[in-house]
Amino acid sequence: MEIKTQNLRSAFLEEILLLAETNKKIVTLDCEVGTATYTSNFGIRYPDRHYELGVAEQNMFGIAAGMATAGLIPLAATFAVFTSMRACEMVRTSICYPRRNVKMIGGYAGLSDGKDGATHHSIEDLAIMRSIAGNTVLVCSDPVMTKKIIRKSVEFSGPVYIRIEYDTVPSVHNPDTEFEIGKAIVLRQGKDITIATVGPAIARALKAAESLEKQGISAEVIDILSLKPFDTETLSTSVLKTSALITVEEHNRIGGLASAACEVLTEKGIAAKFKALAIDDIFTESGNLSELRERYGIDRNTIEKTAVALCVKEK
């Protein structure tokens, strides 16, 4: 398989342009961030189906709810921090409560807006969006799955939050692999430890697993593409086999993947070694994305070192 490297927002744009050719119900909305989310490129192709609403996120999601009521399929895009926080009430009450068919795009998720610091880093969005009843939460991990998530979300009837870290990453999934809402994908089989990730961290986890193999540690790697609904069966089956789990997310450790994984282990009564690699109870700093990931312990080297430490303790 040829490994294609692409920024995830480019993959997003390619797919919505393709879908819009035949699905006339698709419209896009943004709040003066169209050059960042790439929805402005959609507007160039389809000027009568793109709506620029100014710096008014609450209004945008309210309008998107109304459009959905009229039978359109709105993709409302802004930064993840504004989707989940500034417009939270509208997401909850105008979209999720009446189950409007709105696709909420959370761009620049995690630390990917590195230079703008804590106000623009979105490390609480998964906890917020996952907690809202009736919401579906999907996380893009590579170019292949970004396109499949967008397509499946448009086909799905109901509210969907799509988290996209704006990062240029390799395609780790085979283009023929199917994506299903509510399903995770095991990308590497292993027997000693499970590494579960959300987002582009999957590529770092796979690299760490390759290095671990040379050290005699067999790591199973799972891409959690659907955080809600959550694939309880895939995670629990893996951890029952390996007896050790690392979760990796560009999010704080409360309410996201680590919390979801702990809920699964507790409900299933699974005793396992566990370590959450996530951002601590702090406000983050401005910086280069790779440097920030290293600083907050969600980089490849930390994944590898943590796996070694857990497996040594296990033995």
C-alpha cells in the first residue's frame, strides 16, 4: 500500500466536495475561519451552498439546526474549542435535544493550533461533546479515515461531532477498510500490551509498536475512531488478552478516551495494568506541535517508554 501523507483538513475538503456533487442537500457554514477549516474552498465551488456567518458561533449552530429542520445537511465548521464551549448550549439544546441532522466539525482540535496557546487548544471538547445525550462523537485519525468518517456522517441521520486535528499525517489505514460508527479498528495484533488511541496519535503508536517488537514486546494497537458510541467489545477483548492498556489522546485525561476506557474495564470487571497518556490538569502553552506533544507526554517516545515500564512490571 502506498503511504499517502496529507493534512486532515485537505482530506475533509476533498470528501465534502465529492459528496456535494451528487448530494444537493449538503451545505457548509463557518464563522470567519473558512480559510482555516477549508470550507471557504467549498464556497468557491458551491457559492450558493456556503454560508459565512461572522464571528458568531452560537448563531451558526442555531442556523444549522434550522437548516436541518428544512431538510438540508449542514456541516458547521469552526475550531473545536469554540464548537464545544462557546456554542455548547446551542449544540445541546438546538441540535442534540431535538436530534437535528447537523454535522459539527471541530477543527484545530487538541494542540494542533499550537501557536495560539491555551485559549485555542481544545483539550476539553471530547469530554463535553461525549457527555451530551444523543450526540455521536467521531475522531479523524488519518486521511483515509477522515474521508470515510465524513461520508458515513453525511449518511447518518442525527447530530454528529467530528473532531479533526489539523496535522499532516500518513495514511495508516488501507483504503479498502470499512468504517462503521460505533466500531474501533485493530491495526496491529499483539499479546503483551494494548495501545488504544484517538486521532493522529495512531501513527505514533504504530511506530512505537514497531520499536517495541524489537525489544521483545508485542503491542496490539487500536484506533478508537468512534468515541461515542464506544466499541466496548473490541477494547475489552484486547485487554483481556494482553492484561495491560495504554490510552493516548491529545486531550486532558478527564472525560475523553481514558475515561471511556476506564468505564469499560470497570463495567466488565477487567483487572489490567493501565496508564493514560493525556494532558494533565493544566492550561497548555503556545509552541510547535511536535514539541508540545513531547512536553505533555503524548509523543512516540513516551508511548514506547510507558509500554516498556508496564510490561516490565507485569513480568
